[in-house]
Amino acid sequence: MVTPYIDSKELEILLPKWTVTHNENSSGEIYAVYKSAQYLKPQIRAFLDYLAEQLQ
């Protein structure tokens, strides 16, 4: 799904050796980490809302 963006250099692989591990201790939860601010930027809020909607 993201291969075209990696090929065009719009996305960069940050952890090339990282692999997903599925085991009985894994919760399967995904976390979004962002810089704390008094007001969340609308772009970040929209992205987080989109992720939450798509991953339900």
C-alpha cells in the first residue's frame, strides 16, 4: 500500500529491521505519539480521527 510513496521518497523507512510480533502478550493496540501542546493541531486531530475510524 505504501510502496509507491517509499519509491517516490515521500515516505522513508525508519526502522528497516523491525518486524511485527504477534504473541499472546501483545494487546494489538496502536499508539499515536505527538508533541504535547495546549491545543492539538487540526491536521493531527483529523489524522487521529481518521485512524480511529478506519481501525475500529
